[in-house]
Amino acid sequence: MADTTAASPLDHPAIDPAAKRSIIFGVLLAMFLASLEQTIIATALPTIGRELGDVETLAWVVTAYLLSSTAVTPLYGKLSDIYGRRVMMLTAVAIFIGGSVLCAIAPSMTLLAVARALQGLGGGGLMVLAMTIIADLVPPRERARYQAHFAAVFMSSSLVGPVLGGFIAEHLHWSVIFWINLPVGGYIWWSLSGRLRQLPRHERPHKLDIVGAALLVLATVPLLLALNWGGNRYVWASWQVVGLFGFAAAMTALFVLRMFMAREPFLPLAIAFHPVVGPAAAAGFFNMGVFVALTIYTPIYFEAALGLSASVAGLALVPLMAFTVAGAQTSGRLIAHVKHYKRIGVIGLGAAVVALALLALGSTDLPFAAALALFGVAGIGIGTAFPLVTLASQNAVTPQQMGTTTALINFFRSLGGAIIVAIFGAIVINGLNEGAKAPGHHMDGMAGGFTDIPEDTFRWLFFAAAVAVFIGWVLVLLMEERPIRDGRAKP
């Protein structure tokens, strides 16, 4: 029986160059907007809490967006395979704008959290559909450099978001954070509405597996809640956290069972166990998870371990971000010109494992310049994997499965970020507890509560990062390497 997931080269019809540039700019802007919404709110939260008179519910403003945007990612991919990219992209933009308006006018923290969840339902679609539309627009060999652009958009939003959010909250009004989405979202709608009609059409009749989609959401949301609440709102061994983990595990088991029993499952077995897509999605889980965790805990390391000020520690994060973008851009360009493109990720991730291992060994004894250099090497290495796993997966499936596959990759990246950040957080919190028990064995210098962090905390932190990236390296090794299609031959 023929392998239905092996894609034939695509015959991309000629698209007006101006329209092509407009589509590319529009989807990159959509991705930037969705990514920015995850970071811009952070520095404005204290101001929002004071004005709305509710600090206890503050975390839900962030968590609600994370939960909803992650949970619906696979759904958008599947629906775009059924109904087309244009319909689903415009739907995601409309939901995102509507959620932004409700956020801006929210009179209470509870309603703001609800509006953020609605906004996330649109934001999750913007991220995955942007990647899928590029996959429809350009052939795989040209697609690699656009994957690097995606990495650059994500990194830039991570840097710009906190600065912009703090400025708006201090000098304007926090609601402006949401109002600015209206003109930007309106432009995205206007620029994409007509031009997306020129995309090649690959959708075919499907039956949406409602039960499978519901089971996936029911497995994902409790898991993310447990990871967000564990060690913060509740202790890890509490019945609330254990119960959420248990419920998530039960729903995951039912979802897997549904995959085998449904006539047309929400996540087709041919994709889930594909020799390229399966390892690629798992590799993305570990590599993106480590990157997100490092962006959160590296400033803590610089402050607590190396004694830097908060402002300098924040600036010291820039090399990690910049070198990750450089690694992604370099990888994206090389993939289009080499035969054995998998070696790029193998070499890059191998270098990242070594750099993180050296950080674990050196920890607090490293000079500042040496630590920056190692973070730079780790960033470049991890960055090489971002375009690699996406491109390899899209290259290996049929056009009709492109949306589902791209959504699967993004879903596992988001899930990896949540889980690995939680693991790193548990390491840091455990270090704080140990430091409190043994006041003679601690380091001072971290403002905001991180005043007693034993040296071994950061050794374990970077060791865990090295292990996670090593697993990602093994998964890239296991990923089947198929020739990159140039898109000029007929299907």
C-alpha cells in the first residue's frame, strides 16, 4: 500500500510578486502580533492590578491566553485543511480583534481574564496559520529562509514586548496595549482578505473529529493548569495538582485510543507516527522548551549567581536571543543549499549540549564574558533546529495534511515551553527552599524574593537544559531525512 504521507512536489502557480510580498508581510505581522501579546502584558500587570483592584487574579491574565492559544492550535490546523487557509486566518484575526476590544474595556480582573482567553483563541490560530500559509505559498527549498524569519519575529517580539508594555502602562494607559491591536489587526485583515484567494487550494472533504478535538483540549488544559499552579498556587503534591495531572493523563489515554478507533481521527495516525513528523515534533518540544526556559531563568542566574543588577541582567539576555535568531537564519539559508540538511541541526544541537554542560560545570565560577559566550553558542545551536524541524515535517506530508502537521509542530513547541519552564521553576523553587533551610550556604543579590539560592541550583538548572537539548539532538538523529522538494514538478 502506498505511503499516503509522502508528498509529491508541488506545482505552485504564479502569484503576482506584489501580492506575494503583501501576503508574506501580512502573515509575519500576524505572527508578530500574536507573539507580542504573550509578552507585552507582563510589565503592565502591576498597573492593571492596582487600577482594577485585584492582585490575586493577576496571574490568570497571562495563564488564560496561554491555555486557550495552546489548546486550539491543532484545531486551527485541521480546520484549515478542511475549509482552507483564508477562511480560518480571517476567522482567527476577527476573534483576536474582538478579544482585544473586550480586554480594553474589561471593568474587572475576572472579565479581563475571560477576554484574554477569547483573545488567545484567535492568537493561537494566527501563529500556526502564518506558518501554514507560507508553506502553501513557496516550495520547500525556498521555505527554509522564511522559517528563519519566523524565528526572528518571535525573538523580536520577546524583546520589544516587555519594554513596550511598561512604557504604555507608565505613560499612557494599560488599555492601549489592547487598543493598538485594532488598527494592526484591521490592516492584516485588509491585506490578506483578497490576496489569500490566490493561494493554491489543497483542501478536500474531511469529517471533523469533534470527540477527538474535545479530548485533546481536555487533556491539554488541565496539564497546563497543573504546570502553572504547581509550586505557586498549590504545592506539587496537593490534591488539586495531582488531580489535574491524573485527569490530563486519563484524557490523553482516551485521545490515543480515539486515534486508533476513529475512521478519520483528529490527529491521523499517519502523521502522529510519521518517521519525519513524529521525531520532529518531539524534538521541537525539547528545543523550544529549553529556549523559553532559558529566557526566563537566565536573568535570575546573572543576578543571583554573578551579582549583576536587574537592568544589566536584562541586557545580558540579548545575546542569547540574538544568537538564537542568527542560528535560525543561518540554518534556514543552509538547508536550501545542502543535501544532508539534517547535519545542520545535529552539529548545532551538539554544540548547544556542550555549551550548556560547560555552564553546568562552571556555574557560579564562570567569568561574565565566558558565560555570555556559552549562552551565545547554546543560542546558535538551539536556533538551528527551529527551521529544520518545521521544514522537514512540511516537506514530508501531502498538501492536504500541511495544516494539521504544522499545527502539531507548534502545539508540541508550546507544550514543551510550558512543561520545561515548570520543571526549571521547580528546580529554582527547591533551591530557594534549601537556601532558606541552610542560610550559611547561599548567595545574595537577587531582588524580589530570590535571596538565598544555593550554587548547586544553577548547576542542576543547566544540567537539566543540557539533558533536554541532548534528547532533542537524539530525536533529530532519528528523524528520517528526505530530499527537499523544489516545487516545480507536477503532483
